[in-house]
Amino acid sequence: MDSKRIDEPQIEELRALLQKEILRYTPLAEELSDWLFRHPETSGREAASSKRIAELLEAEGYQVTYPVGGLDTAFKAVFGNNTHRRKIGIMTEYDALPEIGHACGHNVSAAISVLAGLALRPLQDALDLDVHVIGTPAEERGGGKATLIENGVIAGYDMAMMVHLFDSNLLSPLCLALRGNTYKFKGKSAHGAAAPWEGKNALNGVQLMFHGIDMLRQHVKPDVRIHGIIREGGQIPNTVPEEASCEFYVRAEDKDYADEVQRLVDDCANGAAIATQTRCEKTSSFPSYSNLKKNGPGLDVLARVYEELGLDLNGDPGKIFASTDAGNVSYVCPTFHPCLQIAPTGTALHTLDFAEYAGGEAGRKALAVGARIIGLQSLKIFSDARLLADVARDFSK
């Protein structure tokens, strides 16, 4: 990689051009965000949402592959001949939540990514940069990005980025690694009154697994989160349940430690099966999510971007955010997943209160700001070859 840096006058010209393009396409982004909010689709079922975004990008000159990567609602949009030396993947999330719609703000986040993708087009030659907008469905449940990585769609990028909405501004939220599995216990049915001794109670296996995990909690690190629900517990009280099932999520700051805790949870399941004379079968609920890997040099740049935009870093970087499959991308290339405030501090994600802000004026105002975050981060990093090399070196640690 060469050590050239674009001079300051040209950077200022590119910055002005970026701003001009953002303002030009903000009405289009507002229309998209509003439409997505009014037509929420849950993970893996984002047919109309993905089609609308793909068609919008295609109408603006992007070459769109849709569907892609084995996912019916994923797409990959590339502008130009794809012959520049550097590549950025702008991740686009558009799945909603059951019953409460876009209570995670993906309607706004998707429109921000599209707006940034449109605004960066005229900067491609100066930055020697190919701009890809990647439709990444099923973030809430399904790990769409993990599947796209596995199938080679997310590969070969110098940087990946998106902006998430939140109740505060953060450069890099604390996103935990996540493992999700379903445990199905199988026993033997019997009449609950006439001959219960002939049965093997699958629900007892589920209950004992829960108790085992409750005892496990005191012996794992403080960052670990284990939570589960009973999916199936029997059909009628007077019959010993032959089948019962539960689903558990395991989270930790480090993906390797998450795997270690997952093995302990599996031991709880297997021990419960032995104790209740039942059998237990484990199936993965979705691909594993990795923790979000931080990139020091890139986050330093992002801090300057937030400062230039007058955004107060008022969030707590040590507070657990949740989990995201963008974490998987962060182990493929340098990845940035900053948060932009659209709701008052204390307004929780995945609530109707947060959805109100995502679908209102606060969400619309965030569009241009979010696109500037992606655009300026890209401009600063790809205009300075030494800085780009620093970002790459930090990623390789």
C-alpha cells in the first residue's frame, strides 16, 4: 500500500461534495425510512423491504444482485465497475420485531446506509474506493450476516460500517457474543393418575435444566448473560409429558468464553436428561454471533467525526448494548457500528416508546447525520493511506 495522502484542499472539496450529495438525497431517504416503518417485516421475511431498497439502488445506478448468499431477502449493490483498489461494505439492516415493528430503529438505520451509499458515489475515484451497499437481513434473529460471510458475500473489504440508533451517542457499543440453542427432551407418556410410574417426564428434564443453569450463574464471569424460555411443556395435566423443549441464549464479551459457557449449559441439559431418564437433543437456533471487535485507530477517527458533527459522546461504553451479527463482520474486516441518539436517555430499545422516535421526526433528523458519520469516516480513512494501514494492522492483531 502506498503512503500517499490526499491534500487538505482536495479533502475539503470532497467533504463539500459529500455534504451536497447527502442533502440532495435526504428526501429520498426520508421516504424510504417512513415506508419501512409503515411496512415492518420480521427477520427472514423482509421480502417487500429488501425489494424496495434493491430497486431504489438499482434506479440510482447500482448493479444489484438480489437475492444473494443463500438468503431470499439479502442483496449486494455495487456502484461502477468495481475496479478500485479499496472496498467498503455499507451494511443495511431492515428487519423489524414481532408485534412492535421497528422498535430497534432499523428503518432509520437502513435509510442511513442507503443515503451514505448514494452520497459516496462521486468520491469513489478520488478515494480509489468501490462502494458496496449490502442488504443484511435477519439481524434480530437469524444471523444473516453470518450466513453472508459463510457464503462469501461479505469478503475482501477494507472496511465495513453502519450506524445503529440508540438513546445515546457511542463510538462502539459493548456487543456480546451470542449463542442460541433449543433443547428438546423426550421421555415416555403415561396417565398422570392411573400409572404415572410408567412415564418419563420430559418437562421435568426441562425444569431441572433451568435449575442447573440457575446454579451455574454464580460460577461464570459478570459479563455473562444466560436466559431461556420453555417452548413446549406438555398438552394436558393428566398425561406425563412425552416431549418438552426450551430455548436458551448464552452471551459473553468474548466469543471464546461464550463457547466455554455454552459447553457448561450443554452439561446442564445432559445432566438433567440423565437425572430424569429422558433423552435430550440440541439444535442451533441460528448462527452464532461474535462479539464486536474494536479497532483503535478507526475509533480515534470516528471520535473526531463525532466531534466535528457536534455529537456529544454521552453514552456509557461499558454498558452492555446487546448482541449483533455485525460482530461476525468485525472478524472479517475492520468494522464500525457506532450509535446515534434519537431518543431521550433511558428509552430502551425494543419498546414501543423507542419505535415512536424511530418513526417520527427524531428518526428523520438522524438520516443526514448518520450518513455524514459513514461518509466522513470513509473520507478520513480512505484519503490517508498510512491511516488505512494502521486500521488494517490493528485489525490483524
